[in-house]
Amino acid sequence: MNQIQEKNWWHRNWKWFVPVGCLSLIILIGGFLAVIIYFIFGFVKSTDTYKEAVERAKTNPFVMEALGSPLKEGFFVTGNIKVSGSSGEADFSIPISGPKGKARIFAVAKKSAGEWTFSTLFVVVKESRQRIDLLFKDAGTSRSTNTDKTDCPVPGKLIHWQAAYCMWLSGTDDFLEASVQKCFDERNAADENTHSTDCEKKRFYRRKLCELLVKDDYFQGTVFNCMKSKETIPRTVKEGGV
């Protein structure tokens, strides 16, 4: 009688090895793609133009009325942002939601000399299809002018916010310091060439200063909470001069 030849490892285990191996490969590829997506979205969300678009939506009274508060950002941002040194282009869409519903922010911007300028920035509410233009006053009825409105949530004058920002960057309280003067002149010239209101410009410096305060551990909390705190208003703004 012929002896039955003993089967090798592959013959004994191939029925479970093949599906397990395929599943492991799929999980590995899926995990790799998830990491790539995470870093891509992380880069987009770290850019100034993304943060500015979200901030304008969160502080717009018409958006707040339509969606409620607090507003939350969705994870999946569509479109692209290209940055090369002091220049760049952006065309993207951000999902947002609140207690009352969902919407998307649509933004188109260009970066020149280190500054982003929006050519398109509006919110579309999902349920009602309402469009809220964030570049225009009163939801798009008229263009905002460069005047300082008394109902602006950011106190003080624009020049004092510019001065406070430049002095913080230079690490000095001396407004006459050469580096401060250079920064102030550059900021003043850049702000003159934008169509934003003085209130929007002040909000820009308020956010920038809060980002620095949080980064340097001078404020324990989020940038959003920093912007709401009266304790983080610069002395230059409070005292109305340098």
C-alpha cells in the first residue's frame, strides 16, 4: 500500500492564508491613504486663507442666524490651495454646520507679497439654498466701505492694532524702533490696497495677535476664546495710542 504523502504548510493553510493576506493588504493600503488624506487636509486647514474664510463665516450675523451657534467645520475640504513662498492661489469649499442646519463656504483667493485677497467668498445654506456673501455688507446688498463702524466687535482704531501687531513681532514696546516702523509702514500700505472694512482689518490683527499669544503660551486657551477675551486687548488699543 502506498503511503499518503504528507501535505506541506501551503497546502494545509492556503484556504485561510489567502483571504487573511488580502484583507491585511487592503487594510494596509487603506491606512496609508488615510494618513495621506489626513496630512493633506491638515495642510489646507493650517493656511491663513482657510482660517480667514472660516472666521468670517463664524462672525457673520446672517450665517449665525441661518445655522445657529456654535458653528463647526467639517473634515472633508474640497478644492486646492497652492502656496509658493509669498505667492499662491486657492479655490476650495469648506463644509460647516450648526444647530439649525448645514452649509458650505466657497472661497477663491490669491496670495501676493505674502497677503491673501479673496475674489470670491460666500456661504450657501444647504436646506434653503440661501447665499450669504461674506465680502459684502448686509449679505451682498452693497459693497463695504473702509470706514470704522461703531458696532464693530473689535474695539479701538486700526492704526493702534497695526502698531500693536508690529511691536509684538519686533518684541519691543518702542514704536519708534526701526523694525516696528518698517513693519507698520508695510502693513499700512497693504491695508490701503484692500477692499475690506476697517472692522475686518482690525479683526485680522486681533486674530493674528491671538495666534501669537496662544503659540507663545501667553494665553491658555484657544484662539477663538482669546479673541473674545477683553484681557488680550493690547495696551496700545486700550489707551488709544503708543
